[in-house]
Amino acid sequence: MIPTRIVRLLTVVYLISFGSHLQAQPAVKRIDLHPFMSEIRHDLAERYPKTKPYPATGVQHKTKNVHIAADSIRVGDKRSFWSLVIDAQQRRPDSQRLVHATCAAIGEHCYVFIEDDNPHIPQYDQEFYAIGVINLFEKTTAGDPDRGIYQLNEEAFGTPPDEIDGDPRIYILIEDIHDHSRPEKGIVAGYFYPVDQYENFEHNGAVLTGLGWFYSNQVEMITLDSFLITRGDYADVLAHEFQHLIHWGLDQDEEVWLDEAFSMHAMYNAGYIDPTAYFAGDDNSTNPGQIMGFFDDPGLALTGWEFSFADYGKVLSWMAYFTERYGGNAFVRACIQSPRNGLESMNEALQTLGYADRVEDIFQDWVIANYADLPDEQYDGRYSLYQFNMADYDVAGSYGGDVRDGVDPILPDTLTVASQTIAPFAAKFFRFTPQPNEPLKLAIAANPMDFKAWVLEEDQTDGHVLEVLTEIPAENLRNGTYMIETPLSDRFYTVVLANTGSDAAEAKPFYAGSIQTEANEVIVAPNPFHPRERSVTFRYTLNQPQTVRITIYDLAGDLVCKVLDEQRPAGADQILWDGRNNAGNVVSAGVYLYTFQAGSMVQRGKLGILR
């Protein structure tokens, strides 16, 4: 028997050799196959549901335990596997093929099979690459030199499933994935295929899914592309896909965005997230600007998934913020073990761990942290992202940008921002610049029930946030105006609107010009009102005589009534509307739109009429 110290020495020598054997090369763009995988996963969960919380042993969906005896597979054994043939443009398989492979190495927790006649890995190199995969999977990672991806993922997410073959080892198949693409155009780097967790029991030995018939390998397995193996550019893929496998075993029907968030956490946890690449990546990078892609499109809904690189940046930032404040891996495990899904599972995990905070409130803090990343000592770290140092990348200068495309940052006297649709659990940012030595007046037309709003103060020289000035009171959202009282000419002011409702909603902040020439906020009350009992009153104050126009429209945009269009004196004023249209008839009950204009100041809102 070889002494343990000799084995360790040989391992170190091997790892050094392995590292030098793999020449550093530019990373390859990866093709996201998850749209197809998510469809398959949720279709199978609906057809063959398991009962949550899932048992540690046994199965409750229709699978077959093959019960391959542990250690019955030997190095050199051959086996054929069903592999996906992928249409890279459509990001989904168009068929399957049989891959004939040989077991090149066996670890404590995995078998590594390599495709016979592989175009990238010749026969004499198979053991070398297979041992390299085992070392990453079981022995050492960039994040922990003493533990592999298996141990780190098991600690973070839970025990991998063993429901189909009775063998606790994971199969890792290395093959030339047929994706009808070229490396310079992007490749499918690897995948976990949920169909492999089911017996071929339906039709001609295949598994029925809503997307067609597919053959199962009936083992817990992950597939990796051989081209990336030879480049040493696969550790993050292995961590990512292994999380999908574990998560499937514990939570078969998890929402796509959260499953992907945990896989991004797996990559970060194992040390395979390079913040510089994620911030500033280009088209040839492994993860081309995922975080910056999200910063350029902050209107992406947290709980949605459009299968873009920006989606991955979004959930990576979310998990980084969440885990650094709420228990790290303990929170992750509590969330996965929850019988609920998505945000509900996160709230349940928070409650289980004794936190009073709710996801809705944490989301609002995360929105500002992404934009501002203020120093830890400010606001008790609520608006900081410790792990990524957003401020080092001038996030505030580019995150969301200036929503007024093509408009010079120094605003003219009056400029209206186009109405913005904000998705559920999404945010948008509106940057304004005051005129020199004049206060800035902002008006906001939004549904106050679903929005939280803040005003941030930024330095014009570098775009960094200096302070979170205030949360805009709900009554100001309803009434449509907000006044900033600090007229500093070297500042930007950014309005942040976050939608924590369940539906998309409209918001429209706009610059109302100098307060020396505009009306103040317009108060519309009562709203809603009953026209047979009383009138609705428009109350406002003019700083100088102005032409005031008040018009009412229906939801189709048709004019209902021109309430006022005349010159009004300076000072406090009010106008009544009795709920009648231009023909003098009382309008029917429902929701109407009003527009108030005084000079260049415009305010719009909804007006309810009762029966």
C-alpha cells in the first residue's frame, strides 16, 4: 500500500501538471439551454409529481430503481448513453443520439465516462482529464483548496438524490455535445437533464413529456462538453449543473429564476465567479457582462426569466445580497427544503431562521444597493453589496442610464419623461439635473399601492451616489409631486421606483421646471367620488398667473370633459367638477383619467366615479 503522504504528494504534483497542461485561453461564449430544461422539468413535475417535503429515500413518482450495486462499475467498462442533439439557434434539442463511452476514472462520489473516439480527447489522454474532473468535483476548488464541488454543493443545498439507480455516485459524461455550432459562435457547455431521473416506461422505452418522447439514461448524471474540458474551462459549469441535479431531487417544481439563482450561488460558493468578468465581460467571455447586462436593464423582473445573460447577473446579485445578510448557506437550505416555491419559499425560510424581515422589504433595499453600493457604515449596510463592490465599477453612472434617450443631461426648463411600465419585483431609475441655484421640482404619476419611491443624491463629476435623501411619502405619489429642497448645481437627483406588487404598473416621473414659474402639487379629492352627492375638487397654488387646463378622458383616451381652460391668478385656487361630460350628462361609473396643466407643469392621474 502506498503511504498516505506519498499519495498526497503525487496529488499535488498531478494538480501542478494538470494546471500547466491546460494553456490559458480566452473563454468561450456559452449557449443557454435552460429554456428547454425548465420546460421539461416543470412538465415532468406536473405529470409525475413527488410529494413535498421529499423523503430522503424512496420515490413517489413513477420511476424504477435499477439498483446497480455500488462499486460494480470498473475503470474500462463501456456503456452507451442517450445524449441530446441540440439546435443552438433554438436553444433546444431536435433529437437524441447514442454516445458510446468508457469509464476513465472513478472517484468516491462519481464515475467519469468519456466518449469513445472523442474529437478533443484522444484515448491516451482520457485518464488524465478524468482525474482532473474528479479532483475538482471531490478534492479541491478555487474557493476551498480542501473541498471539491461535491462537498461544497452538498453543504449549501443538500444531499444529491439517489432515486433512479440505487447507486449514490453521480455519472459525469464527457462528450462532444452536438449543438450544431462552432466554438467561436458559442457552445453548450453542459447540462443536467431531468428526463434521466425517470424510467423509460411509456412508449417504445421512452419517457413522455409535453415536448415529445425522450429516452432516459436512468441514472443521476451531468453532461460536460469535451472541448471545454481540454481547456480547463468547465469548473463553473460543473458546479452550476450539479446544483440543478440536487435541487431537482429536493424540489422538483421550483420556479426557474430561483433555481438559477442557486446555481449562480453554487458557482460563487466554489470560487468560480470572477467579478471583473461579470461586470465588464465582452462577447468572447464566459459570462459576457452578466451583471452589467442587468445594470443596463434594471427593469428586468426579479421573479421573471427571459433566458438572457442579464437574467443571470440579476439573480447572482440577488443571492449575493441575500446570503450575506440572512444566514448564508443555512438560508439556502431552508429555502430549498420549504414546500413552497419562489418568493414564498424565501419568506418561509426567513421565518424559519428567525428573521422578521420580508422579501418585499429586502427587495427594496437590494434595488438601492445595486445602484448605490454605499459604504458599509452608511445605513447599517442596507444599501451595500459587500461581495462585489459595485461602486468600483461606476455602477451609478451606467445602471439604468438616463431614461431620457438622446436628451442632454442638463435639462431644459421643462422636460417630460415617457411613461414607464415597471414589472412586478422590478425597478426603474430616473435621473434629473436641477437648474443652477434653483430647487428641483419632480412630479410622479404612479399607482401608490404597488410602488416604493426614493430620491438619491449623486455627484455629477463621477455619478456616484452620495446619499439616500428620502423615501417619497405615499401621499406625494398619490398627488403627483415631490420637491427637493437642496439646490446644488453639482448634483444629480435620481428617482427610484420599485414595484413590489403582483402586476405590472405604470409610472411617470417628470421634471416640472423651476418652482418660480409652476404650480405646486395638485390635490384631487375626494377620489373616488359620487357625482350625485358631491363634486371632486382640484386644489393647487400658482406662483404667478398661469393658463390652467383641466381635462377628463376615458380609458380609451377619448375626451369626456374640458373642465377648465383659462388664465388663473397667482395664489391658492380650486376648481370643482360635478362629474358631467361636455354634453351635460352625468358620466357612468368607472375609472377616468385627468390631466392638469399649469404653464409647463403637467400632472396626470386616475379618477374614480362611483355609482
